[in-house]
Amino acid sequence: IAAVGLFVPLIFGYQVTPETPHVLAIAIAIFLAATVLGLPIFAVFSGLALLLYWNMSSEFQPGQVQSVPLEMVRIVASPLLPSIPLFTLAGYFMVQGGATKRLLRVFTAMFSWIPGGLAIATVAICTVFTFAGSGLTILSLGGLLVPMLIKTHYPEKFSIGLLTASGSLGLLFPTSVPAILYCVYSLDKSNSSLSPITPARLFTGAILPELVMISCVAAVGIYMGIKHHAVRNAFSWRETASSIWEAKWELLLPAIMITGVFGGFGTLTEAAALTAFAAFIVEVFIYRDLKLKKDFRQVFVECATIVGGILLIMGVALGFTAYLIDGHIPARLVEWVRGHVESKYLFLLLLNGVLLVVGALMDIFAAILVVVPLIAPLAQQYHIDPVQMGVIFIANLELGYLHPPVGINLFLAAYRFKKPMGTVIWATLPFLLILMGTVLLITYVPWLTTAPLHWFGLYP
């Protein structure tokens, strides 16, 4: 129906060409209006790419517009790409199979004797399961964790804010899908061509920054636990041992993932396949909480829907990225920034501000594919370590999940807890401010990123 509208000018005797006055401005205004009215993000990027190629046809060769569909085809050829749906499938197997409840029992037994122990357990389990998707932790654990927090004397507003903020903390945790995607499509610092940063290096460099972010959120939980006299349970070796024994097979799954990423025993895709297969065996045949007849089809449909949407967004975003590269936009941006921003520290501050806005307005996968080609050459000019740049980038996008107006965790929490959006935003705001402070710390203290690389012999 929308395509029929392209013929309306012809009916009135008008022929729209790239030379038509103001045609690009009018078309972009139409795109913006359609986006506000709900135009899907994949249509925005594919349409903009085609529009810009068409408008610049006098400068570019007509065949270059084929970059949009060709990039969608090329994305399938990446050797690391299959790890994304496989890790996502493993996460769905574990969540649907009840792993969250067993692991929550483990973390509760280990931490509930500490002031704020249940809040620490909440942060820990949300961090572990974010690799399967930020929304999964809120939707699957929200109905369990928030009532538990309220029952132990935590305020309802704080409980909702804690779970919402914790839902994105694991984006730097090993096997995080956005982090893997960043590795696949980040720009090599030496030649400005698309080249992967090793996942092992990125996840190793993220160890201390991730611990800093987790610790700061957990510290708020401890403070609130002390302030509101949250109920504490006496530590029990029997309960701890019993909970660990019950969840022993699921506790082995993260070990398989991390060994696959860091151990060098196989490729990342092979580790993802082994993890998904092990999760299937554990949940279906050992715990038997995942039913082949009832749950198996539903898990695959949900996983395929999520991954299909991700791949579609990635394909069209890469088409848009191809236009930016063909138009030498990164080189022009580098030249402009070098002429106006001399200080490396001012550049990093501006970068954080830009990434915060990007994370709040753009889907995380599209943001990686569109923005990384622009910022990587800038990082090279200011001699910023590429691993640190990756950590800064993903940490800022973590904040995007919590930042209005379109932070996805805010919408999911409002839906899950049946609360007005304003209530969820105010509940999450203290955590957002704290995490902003940790991102600035990660930005201006590069040692947090480079030290683990030196410890494990991964620094070039």
C-alpha cells in the first residue's frame, strides 16, 4: 500500500528525481514522521540507505545501491554469527526449563545472611541470564523476585528499580550477544576495514568494568537492606550444599560457555552449539522441566522470532553503514573532530554523551552496526585502546536500556508489573545515575580494562 503512494506524484504530472529541489529533506521528514508513528527500525534503516543512495546517484555508481541487499546476504557468511542464535537458544532452554528458580535458590542461600543479601542475589542472577536477552530476566524473574524483595521489607519502588536496572548488567558478561556482535563488526584500528576484535580479549578486558558496575548496584541493595531492616536468614551449610547440588548441572553450563570462549578448545560457534546442546539435555532429560511435546516448539518459535528480528535489523543497518563508508563519512567525521576537539578527555566525555543518546533512541544491534564504523576511526586518532573502546561502547548501551524515552527495560518493567511508565522511570533513575558514574570511571581509568589483558597475556 505504501509503495502505491510512490505513483501519486506521477498522477499529477510530477516526476521526482534526485535533482528535485528539497527532495531529500522532504523524504527524511517523512521518514521521521513515520518513525514516530511506529515505522519499524529495519524499515527506517533500509529506507534511508536506499533513499540516500538514490539521492546521491550522480556521485555514486548506480550499482552501489546493491550494497543494501548484498550486506544482508554477506552477514550470513560470518563464521562467528551462528553463535548468536545458539547462545540465545541455550538461554531460552534454561529459562523455560526452570533454571532461574534453581539458581536463585543457590544465590539466596549464599548471600541471604548478608545485609541486603536478597538484593545481591537479584543482581547476580540477572547478570548471569542477561546473555539470553535483557527482557528475559525481567519477564521471567520479575513475578518471582519483586514479591520476594517486598516480603523481606524492601520498598516496592526500590524492588522494581533494582530488577529493571539489573536486567541489562550482563551485557559485558561472557557470551553476551551484543558483545559478540561488536566483536564481529567492529573496525580494526589499523586500517578502518571491518575486522573482528577477539571475543576473548573483549570479555577479558570487561572483567573489572563489569565487576565495578555489579558492585555499585549491589552496594545500593546492601544500603537499602540495612536502612529498611530487610529480613536476613541465618547461613546454612546444609541449604547451600543442597541448593548447589540440585543446580549442579546448570552451574556447569556457564563453565562450558566460558571455557569455550577463553580456552581455545574450539571456535565460539562450536562452544555455543555445545552449550545449547548441553542445556537441552539438562533441561529435557535430567530435570525434565522442559517438555518436548508442550514447550519445545514454543521455545524454538520464540527464539527464532527474536533472532530473526535481530538478523533483519543487522542486515539493513549494515546496508546503511555501507552508504556511510562509500560516502567517506567516517573520514570526514575524523577530520571535523580533530579540527574542533584537541583534548582526548573532552572527546571521551562527548563520546559518552553521544552514546547515551544513541542507546536511548536506537536498538542496540542497529546502534552497534551504524555507530561503530563512525567512532572506531576517532578512537584510533586519540590512541584509545580498541578493547577499552568496546567496553565503553557496550557499557553506554547498557544505560540505553534504562534511559527514557525508549529504554526497552522501562517498557518491559511497566508491562510486567502493571505500573505507569513514570513510576518505573523514577524507580530506575537512582540506578541510572549510579551506572553513569561507573561508566565515567571506566572511561577515564583505562587500567580497569587493560590490566586484565596484561594479566592473561592478551595485550598486544
